[in-house]
Amino acid sequence: MSGILNSSIGRKFAMALSALFLMIFILQHFSINILSVFSPDTFNNVSHFMGTFWLVQFVLQPILILGVLFHFIMGFVLEIRNNRARQKSYIKDNGNAKSTWMSRNMIWSGGFILIFLIIHFIDFWIPEINTKYIVGDASGLQDPNNIDSGFRYYEELVHKFEPLWRVALYCVGFIFLALHLLHGFSSSFQSIGANNKYTRGLKGFGKVYAVGIPLGFIFIAVYHHLSH
């Protein structure tokens, strides 16, 4: 593994794989959260399952956290190395003419998304971990008539989106996510060598994904703010 990461191509390949892994997670995360709009009970039940099933909690969740850390650390490493390479180059080249605004500013959109993720963890993940493993209530969903009986996923979600400032913050975060994904999706497939007859279709799907999923998350935040 260290040998792969020592080469420029290897680092880009590893970065692309981590990006694709995180995009699958984002889709799964959205699929669960959109249930809160159409069926709070289903949302509670699915969230309860995800929050208590041992495979998710003790295997997939640590892998996800490691994947997030790896992706951001590798992103910053690649950006630093690219900047050094540009500074050492003796050939004057207008790189801006050959690249999009999004590709030139991936480090900034990624940095804001990292800050947004930390806030998101503080809002949702840390309280859940505290409830289940520190307070000691791993039931997740016990008595629908007693909010103190367990970790109430739907009620917690609605409560978090009551303040307008938090909704605005999440909307800005998802806009940056869309900008990041618009370049990151096609770049990831290119880095793993997926240039074939399906490339055009993948790019089209990537644009729909990059705009549609963040827009869906914005809809969820605004919906819960306005409906409660």
C-alpha cells in the first residue's frame, strides 16, 4: 500500500477510490434521510436499525470514518505536491485556460466540506454516540410517547433544523458539496481509467448526482424548518 501511495498515479488512484466510496455512502445517507419527509416512522425504524446493528456500528462505521480521513488527508497532500510541482516548473503555462474553476478550487470546497462535516458530527453523530454508549441507552427507539426513553431520531432531526442559521449553514455546505462533486465525480472515474464508451453516460449521471443529491439534502433541511 505504501508503495502505491509513493507514486503520483497511485495517490490519484487511491484518492479516486476513496471518493467513489464516499459517494456511495452519501447516496445511502440521503436515501435514509429523505424518509423523514415522507414517513417519520419508517425513518425512525431504519435509523434505529442502522444505529444498533453491530455490523454497521462496529465495522462499517469505522471504515467510513477512516475513508473520510483518508480522502481529506490525501486531498491536501495532492494539493501541496501539485503546488510544489507548479512552482518548480520552468515552463510558463496558463493552467487556468485549461481547467475549470471547480478543478482549481477543489482544495477550498473540500476544506469547507470538512468544516461542515465536523459541525454535522457535533450536531448528530456525537449526541447519538453519547446516548448509546456513554449514557448507556442503546435501544434507540423504545416508547414513542416518552421522548426520554430512547434516542429519538426524527424528533432530533426536526429539532436541529428549527434555527434558521443552522438551515442556512447546511444549505451553504450542500452547495459546496455540489461544486466539489461536479468535478470530483468525473475526475474519479478518469483516475481509475474508466475512459470507454460509457464515459459520456457516466459524466451525465455524475452531473445529475452532483446537483440532485445536495439539492435533495437542502430540500430536507428546508422542509423540516418550514413544517414545524
